[in-house]
Amino acid sequence: MTRLPRQFLCWMMVLSLGAGPWLGIARGEADPRDRLEEGKLNFQDGEFEKALALLDGLAGKELGKKELDLRLYSGFCHYKLGNPEKASSEFQRVLELEPDYRLNRSVAPDLRKAFENARRQMQGEQVSEVITIRDPWIEVGPARKKMPKQFVKKFYKQWWFWALAGAAAAGVVLVVKSSGGGESDTYLAPTIDLSHRAEDCATLPGSYQAGKIDVAVAISRGEAPYTVTYLLDSEVIETQTLSGKSGSFTYPSVLPLAGGQCSNRTLTAQVKDKRDNDGAQVKDDETLLVCECP
Amino acid sequence: MKKRTIVSGLLVLCLAGSLAWAKRVEDFVEMRIEQAAICSGLKKVEGITVPKDPGTFFSTRVRKLVSYIRFRHVMKRHTLQWKWYTPSDKLYVQSSEIDVVPTGKYHDFVTGAHEIVIRGETAMLSPGGWRVVIFRDGTMVKTLRFTLSSREGGAE
């Protein structure tokens, strides 16, 4: 060996030891392009997670035109792993690199569709932060004065009908009860009670001095005005008309009484009320012993 | 006698008056919801507006979504309002209150709708289960649920 080749070999060794780490050879790093190819093979073998891990590791590496492949396969992996949003994002980065990029027909249809959707989203479908608030919309059917009969509820199907019917029934029962147990006509004919005041007579107890007698009639029921007629035996000696309130009351009178020998005389009071003008009269008799006292 | 007749007469008059008043006010069938749906649009069928492609599953790429509701037997004045809630249950948008039948007459039906834009707006980025709550006179009357999905399959 000559001196020159020996020096050349030494320099080569020094250079290789120094530059090795810079080139990544000493650390055993593979070429990014090789890793990309490996990732693509993993994807084709259905190992999407493994492929994605490899491809993610290449982010930021200088890949040149292969950057497009990296984004495309990353998108494919995301889509297959159920992340359509991330897939769409990766596809849109492909389209940023090459806007007219098209997938060929050898690619699975679902991936092609997802890719085209990403393109559509990109083309004029920027997501706005603004939310459009639209006015509500109303359409009103034709107006009518009344609801058609078939939709009108029958009154007896309403709660208020039965409530009112119950109240009315209760009212009727109360009125009937208060009027005397079910009698339809509540009118009662008048009654009369005749009484007289004895005059002091010297000879015969219970006798009356001729001239006058104090009497009183007690009338109840019936309807005013009342007509009271006083008869001595069968002779009318006085007729009185008592107007005013209906009901029970006592009416005193002083009647003329003719004298004579002691004899039994019959004093009768008869009453008729407004209704009984043409009907039966109510009578009340009293027997008097009338004397001409000494 | 006279008193009882007057009381009975008054009772009968009150009863008749109450019946007449109650009949005038309440003998109509109540306003009710005939149809409610979420759809991608509206269309006219025989002069009546009906929902177009109603459903519960829609794509985030759908242009807009419409909440449609139809009431029968509308007699009185009402207001309607819609509130849209995102999958995270936040109020996304609420409509203004709109008057229904201000005339106060009887109407066979009243149709109401409110729409939101999906594609190109924030709603597009919120896939998941949404709900729309419809209020009548401030009271909730209907809740409609639907799913917005970024996957294929929903109505476009």
C-alpha cells in the first residue's frame, strides 16, 4: 500500500464516523419514503391502526411530492377507523396540494365517495360562525264563522252540563221540600175561631146583657182581603171587610145585640177570603144566652 | 206562593242562561296537533303544504332542516315558537314568536314551520342527537328529535 491510499482510507473513516449521526445511518433510521411505502402496504393489508401510526410518525418530514400520498393514506386510514371528520380534513389537504386530484377507479367506492364529499365541502362550503335565524312561517286554513257540526261536541258530553243539571235538580228538590212535602198547590183555606167576652149579668151566669157584645175572630191561612159576616140566629147583624196581610190575626169587634127574655141565641161568624168569594164559607158558631137583665 | 214562583222562575232562568253561555264558549273540540315532523323542505300537495322527505336521520351536508307542525280546529289567537337544541343540549337557535289566527275565527287547520341552515354553518359541525321544542302560547306542546350525521346515508 502506498502512503496516499492509507491516508485516504483514514480520512474516509473519520468522515464516516462524523457524518454518520447527521445522516441518521448510525441510529438506524429508515428513509421516510420507505416508511410511507410500509404504511401503504399496512393499509392494503387491512392493518389500519398500524398504518396510521406509521404515517402519523412521518408528519413534518420532508417528503416532497410524496406528501400527497401521506395525506391521502392518512385520510383512508381515518375513514376506515370510523373518523370521517379527520378523513375529510386529510382529503382536503390533498386537495390543497393538488386541487384537481382524482382517485382512480381501483380505489374502493366508499373511499372515493368520502374523498369527493371532502372536495364538495371545500368548494364553497366554508363553515360560517354566523347562525342564520329565519322567521317562522305560518299557513292558515280558510276561515269559517263556525266550526263544522261534526266537530261540535254534544252538550251532554260536557262536564258543565251535568254540573248544571245536578244543581238544578238539587234546587227543585229544595223548593218542593220547602213547599210542604210535594203538594202541587200550596194554598190553604182560611179558618176562623169566634170568641166573645161575657158581660156581667146579675141573675144568670153566662148570660149577656142586651145592647152590645164584644167578640173577636181569629183568622188564619187564606188570602186577604177577608170578609167576615156576623149572624144572630140567621139574621145578618154586621159585615166587615178585613184587608191587609194574609196569615194569622185576631180582629175584635163590638156587635149590636137585641134584648128580650132570656133565650138562647146563636151567634155565627162566617169568613171568606179572596179565593173563596164564590165558594164555601167557613163558619164558627157560638151559643149565647141573651137576657134583659134587671 | 208568589214568592216560590218567582224563585223557581229565577232558577230556571239562571239554568237556561248558564247553559247558553257554556254552549257558546265550550262546545267545540279542542285544538290538537295533527302532524309534526322534521324534514329537509316543504312541498305543496293539493294546495296544502306538507313536509318533504320527513325523517329522523339527516346528513350534515343537508342544506337546511325544517320543523313542521300542523294543528286542527284552531279557534282562538295563539303564538308559536321553535327552539332548536344541539346534541350537547345547548340552545342553538330560537325563532321569534309568531301569531296564529289573529282574526279569532275558526280555521280547519294551521300549519307552522321553522327552518335552520345546516350546510355551511355551525350546525354542520355538531353531529349527533338534536331536538326541536315547539311552544304554543309559551307552553311546550311538542318535542321532535333527529340525528345529524357526517356519515353517508342521511337525506341530502
